[in-house]
Amino acid sequence: MMFDRELALEALSAVLNANVTSTQTQSHHVFTAASAAAAPQQQQQLSIKQFIPSLLDADESSQVSRQCFFHIQGILQGGPQAASFPSVTQKDTVRAKTFIIDENEFFAPEFNYDFTNLQDTETYYRGGEVYERPCGWFRYGLKVLNKYGDNTWLGTSYRSTQSVPGEWPVSFHGTSKEGAEGIIDGYYKPGPGQAYGRGIYSTPYVAEAVHYAKTFTSNKNGKKYKVILQNRINPQYRLKYNNDKYWLIPVPSGLSNEQERVMVERAIRPYGLLLKQV
């Protein structure tokens, strides 16, 4: 799979539960008076550093995400829902929100990687933890180099099976902080020594993340795809649960939007958009 602009924008639209276009796409169209009148009135510019906050906001209106929340609730409780993954037939109603990106500032095609036909025979490590490479998926690289100052958290461009000092481990997907809070409040009562709570959940296992993936049918080729995020997680702010299957970045309530943004940014950073044809 080569870099496909339209497919990448459709994948972003799916995870953000919105319409995503780009300055490059719009520049290829000649707008008539009629088409200009029909164009969205509000287009919100989206940068790579605004991606996670926008994603979390989207999860609040997503029925698919809500199903995922209830499933994780069942897992944390050990109840009957733990055996039932969210239905793949659940669809979202797209929000009337439109994001516009600059592809040159959002995507990093030099870091695309085709895992679709790979089967690992070695064990990989990132950030001192086992890295389950997303075999069977295609990764669109996100342009995160030099966006957060030091790039140590990403490791090095030369990739072996071993991790390098200072890099962060890898996780997949992520549920919204408000959804996670809803799972806990009114449902789960922590016992002694247990502290499940408000924050962002993700998993180091692709096979687990796929159950929470967004699914979309491409308008370009009619094929159906699943899409999940590939993140780096700062181990300094991570809690592990359920035999390390779920990682939580705690986000306390009562913070200002800016305080919350800083807290999230220092703890979880998406660097790849993973697609897999269903």
C-alpha cells in the first residue's frame, strides 16, 4: 500500500468522527460560487499536537466508543460483559464538524511502514518493554519529529529488535478520559489497593486494540478498513492493569483545559495511523 492521501483523510475522519479535508485537497478543486456556498462554514485547523485532544473530544459523541467503554468496564469488573466485545455493526453519526490539515505538517510518509505481509519471528522491544509490531497493518507515519522538543522518546531512526535508552514504550488505540470516568463512576467501586480511574486507556497488544478500532468504508474504493492509533506512552505517568493488558494515563478531574492538555501531551503521543482492510 502506497501513501494514499484520500484514504488517510478518510481514516482520520473515522477516528475523529468528523469530516477531515486538507489544504492540498482543496487546492486541487476549482470552487464555483455554488460549491463555495455549499462548503462547510466552520473549518477548524488541526495540527498534530491537537490530534489527541480532538480525538478525546470526538470519543464523547461516538456510539462506537461508548460500546468500548462498557466493554472495558466489564473487563475491569470481571463481569459478564468481559466476554463480549463491541459489535462491529455499530456505526457513528458523523458530527457536523470539519477539520482541515496541512498534509505536509501532519503526515510523515518517510515513516510509513507496510506490516501487512509480515510475521515476526523475533521479539522486539521499545522503551524496555515488548513491542508487538502491528503485523497485518499498514502504518501512516505522523509528523511528530521535533514537535515536542527532544526526540529521545521516539528512539532512533535505525531500528533493531532492541530498545534504546530514554525511548517510550508503544501502545495502541486509546479511550477518552470522560468515557473512562463514566466506566468507573457509578459502576466500579475500587477495593483495597485498587485505583482504576479517570484517564486515557490504551493497550500494548494489537490483538486487543483491534476490538476497539473504528471501522469505515472508503468512498474512494468501496473497501472496508479498521483504523487504530499507534502511540508512545511515557512510563513515568502510566499505570498498568489487568496483567499489563491495559495501560492508564491518569487525568485528574478539576484541571483547566490547558493543564489537562499539558498533562496529556507529556504522557501519550500518537505517531502512527494504522489501517487494515477488513
